[in-house]
Amino acid sequence: MFIIRSSIRALAVTVGAIMIFATSSGAMAATASGIVIANTASVDYEVGGLNQTDVISNSVDFTVDAKVDLTVAGTGGNLNISPGASGQVLHYTVHNTGNEMFDYSLAFTADAGDNFNATAVAVYVDANGNNTYDPGIDTATSIDNLAADITISVFVVGDIPLSVTDTQVATYHLRATTLLSTGLPVPAEPASDTEDSKDYVYADTQGTDTANDIARDKIHSASLDYVVQSATIDVAKSNSVDDGLTGPTGEFYIPGGTVTYTITVTNNGGTDADNVVLADAAPTDTTYVADSVTLNTVSKTDAADIDEVTVVAGVITVNVGTLASGGGSATVTFDVTID
């Protein structure tokens, strides 16, 4: 009777633990790079009913290579922003899906096909593990010593120009490049494996920044958008005249005639417009007609009282209030006489 047994042993070098404020995926950890896995076979047999000395094969050993792999992802979706907003934060994560500790350099790219660019854009790494950008605390611009299977938050922070309009989009790609834990470049991937030494094998996929990121290049990228949500205010003004004359002819703009101005303010944007104030004035060579202002057909007084209208020296100010998104409007009229 022959019995063949196989024995596998793994030899590892212990490294010191480093504290980092990041999270683990909880999945089974990959075998660490540099571990030597050895395998031997043994044969147990008998001759004439007597057990004989086991015969041991030669040992077949190999060294586990370093898997260079990472995943950059956008977290929480795109960010809705208002024109002129400052310090707007896009939240990404970087996950070390390799099997040893790495550093990562970070960079951002504004997409060439979007509508606008933010200003004062910078990249920061989460320092305290709260997954929230903390100005003055999150100041690092690269990732140091991210252990295998650990995820850390990264923030792209920028200011939004006041000139942007409703529904415009700015797309930003965050790109992470793998470095050795010493900060030095990762060695080039060899053409074939060397069993007795640790090789570096690039295993990453291509991310969103296709101009700067291809598959198996030790780089990965992901994108998020700033999406403008704003009011879009349109103002239309017209007038009509009552010349005060009777007869078969139409109305004429003659001295003594009364001109009624009509101003309609409409919010065609996707966000409510608050604290809307309309200002107008009686033009030169006309005289404002006292207490002639209406707001949405309701007559108002000129005095600075509880209603929405104040008139001072022919300058009309109307506190319209809030115009709802998607077409909310207000109409103001006032009269002047032609001098």
C-alpha cells in the first residue's frame, strides 16, 4: 500500500504595524507579498506487511509577488451647488486592493467636455477618519502607508464661479498613482515571474480619466460632478398709453397722457429664487403717479409700510419675495404721466 501526502508551509517576514485612519473591506485578506510558500510530498509504503521509512520529495518553493491594484471611487454621488459657492467638496475613496502597503500620489483632471471649471481646486486626504472634509485638519495632499485592503477618503475642494447657470456641469476626475511605501516608484513589471523573488504585478483596471489612466498602469481614477442648481430669472417689460382723448382714433403718446408700465419677473430655473427685489424708476420727462403700483393685480401704497412697495423720489422698489422654481412669476405695474 502506498500513501502519498503533501505538506505546504508558508514562511513570512513580520513587519511592524502602522496606525492609519481608514477602513477595511472585511473580506478575507490576500496573502501578503514576500511570503515564501513551500510544498513537499511524502510517500508512505509497506514491504512484506512492514511499514517502511517515508520517502520525502524535493521542496518546491515560490515567493508571493506584490499585486499592485487599487480602486478609486466617487462616494455619495454628484454634488448640487449654487453659483458663487465656495469650498465645495467632492468625496472620493481610495482602496488598496493589493497585497502590501503602498503610498499614493493624487491628482485631479477637469473634464474637457463639461460646461465650466471650478477655481482654487485642491485635493486633500482625510486625516481623522470621519469621512468629512475638515478645513485646517485635512491638509495632506497624498496618501502615506495605506495597508492592503484598507480604504481612505479623499476630497476635491473647489470654488464655484458666480457666472455659472442652472444645470451646468463641471466634471472632475481624481487619479491615484501607486508608489512604494517608501515613496519611491513601484518597480516595473517584469516580462515573466521570478519564483524566488518578489515581483511587482500591475493588476488595476482603467478608470474614468481615460487620457491619463489605462489598465495595468498602477493608476486608477474616478469622476464626480459639480451640478449647478440655480434660479434663472427673466424680466419682461412693456407699456401701454391712455392719451385721455375721446374719438375714433387710437391712443397716442402725448403730454398729459398716462403710460402704464408692466414688468413680469419669471424664475425658469430649477431652484427657488429668494429675496427677489424689483427696482424701477419713472423715466425722464415723465412724472410718477402716486400710489399707482400693483403687485399681482393688488394695489399698493407708496409709503414704507407693511406692504411690499416703497416709492421714493420716483424710484419704485418692490420686495417680491420668493419665486418658485419652474416658472414662478410676479407682475408689477405702475403709471407715469408724460410731462
